[in-house]
Amino acid sequence: MPTNALILSGGGARAAYQVGVLQAVSDILPHLKNPFPIICGTSAGAINAAALAAHPGTFHRSAHDLADTWRGLEIEQIFKTDWPSLLLGGAKVLTSFFTEGSRGDKPLALLNNDPLKDTLLNAINFRNIQKRIDRGLLEAVSITALGYSSGESVSFFQGQPSLRGWRRYRRVGAPAKITVDHLLASSAIPTVFPTVKLSKEYFGDGAMRQMAPISSALHLGANRVFIIGVSGNRAVGEWGSAGKFVPPKHSPSLAQILGHMFNSAFIDSLEGDIEHLERINELLRLVPEDHEHKPGYLREVDTLIISPTKRLDKIAGRKVRSLPKPVRFFMRSSGATAKGGGSSAASYLLFTHEYCNELMELGYQDAMWEKEKIERFFQTE
């Protein structure tokens, strides 16, 4: 029997797109009670993954409840947006230059995301994860974070007792009881949100150094993966094409540079892993089934990928004005606008109604356009 896994990548506020796709899937196939026994999330995708894994109802209900949560989300529920908090964060970063770049055992960050912890605790009942595992409704949920001391990408997973951890180059699978701290660690964008100490090590955003985002699902037993990306590559032509070159009007702004750094962490590794997986599948199809040298440890993995058909950075460039005044000031002063060329950086922090709702609508439309593919993917369910 096929074992489906859901892969939710990172991307800050871009994760709202994932919710729109999930809601569309639940509407296309409302009879699916448990389409994803394995759920893997990274960064903001980890929050969506945990919310789905902990929901006590059907997939249709969980997708719609998650959408309702995102629709009611305020940016103040993610991080503090007042002048004193923003100035204090900047002051802490500046003063750290006089203390060897550290504040001791207090994590360093520009933004205070204490509100996010309260939001997650109110929205997710983490005890339900084990209850669903015990009832056989969930095989495993995996949350990936980066260990700053070891430099390893660690996939913390909670699942059936038969599952075992793994170790590959810079990749580790570790059994754990998923808590709010795992989500905060996985979504701790470098220098923007504070790191989180888990056991003996500080962890940060799981998208960093995550060379094989799909691997955790395969280690947990999946042979089919449903991937929701947050890249806008489909909006500029064929998969992986560079698009039309636009000559720059000025040197790169600070936000433009940060935007490319974020894209490298949150997008490039997933797209590279997808390309690698598709090539392995093509090679395996060339080997006859009865061939004596066919590798038994390799298997084909069916994939379905849904990603944005519009440039999310362009959408973000139009929505910066909806931010609170203090945050908008810092965005504009760093060039995180369409004019400054750094709207890509803004797209990761725009937790506003206007931006998130438009991304959810885009995700819903994109999934509906792929309705036939989605139906074929789940036709054995």
C-alpha cells in the first residue's frame, strides 16, 4: 500500500500559501480522512505540519481550521512591533559587537517573538500528536532544525515505536516528543528570531544547511510525497529557468542581499532535492524489473509538487504598506520594498491579513488548477 508524506518547506509568512493548497486538496477530495500519515515540516512549514498532526478531526476539518487560524492572524501575534521592542532588538545586536558577538545564554535576535510562543500554545494541542499515533491515524511527524554547535540538520520525529533514527552526512533523525520549543527552533530565522536550546544545543531555522528536505519522509517510510513549495519559479517560465533579465538601477540594497540569502536557505535546497529525486526515478525506470543487478535499496518515489504561479516577492512589494508604522520604517530603510529591490526579504516577514490572505487564495487557485493531478495522486485512497 502507498504511504503518503506531506512535505512543507520553510518560508516565514510565505507558509500561508501552503494553507491555501491544503484547503483546496480537502475540498477536491473531502472523503479523505487521513491522506498524509507522515507529515514533515521545516521552519514555518513545521508550524503548519504540527497543527495538522495534532488536529483531532478529519483532514478536511484540520485544513479548514488551519486556514481560519491564518485568516485571523495578526502580525502582533508573531513578534512585537512597537518602537521600544524594535529599537531594543537593534541595540542588543549592536552592543553584542563589544561582547564577542554574544549575549551569554540569552539568544541574540533583532525581533522579539515571545508572542509567537503564546500563539502556538493556544492553537496547537501537542498531546494530540501521541494520541493520534496510538490510534494508528498518524505514522510520524517530523520537525527539522539546525544545531549551531554540531552544524547538523536534525529531524526531530515523533511516531510509531518501530521507527528508528538515522545518521547521514550532516543529517540526523532523532526521536523526540514534539513541543512548542521544536517549532520555535525550526522557525528561528537567523538573526531575526532567537535560537532555542533543545537538550544541550542551541537550534535555529531548519532550512539552513538542509541539503535533502525530502529525505526525512523517506527515512520514515514514505514512498509517495506531496510537496508544497513557496518558490515563485513557476511564475517566470519553465521549472528552473532564470526568467527575463532586468538590468539593475542601483547596487543591491541590504534587504535585497538578505532576500537572496533567505531564498538560498528556504527554496534552493528543496528544488535541488526535487531535481535529484526525479533523476533517480528516471534512472530506476531504465533498469528492467527482472534485472539481476537492479539495486534493492533504491525505490521509485512518486511525487506531486504544487508551487506558486505568481511571484510572491512582487505580491509582498505591494503589501509592505500594510505593516505597522515601526516595522514599515525598518523595511523601507533597509530597501525591503519593490523600489528598493528587497521585497523578497519582506515576503518572509509580512504576517499581515492582506498578504497572507492573498497567498492563501493563490495557493487555493493553484491547487484547483492541478485538480486532475491531485485526484490521480490520491486515486488509490
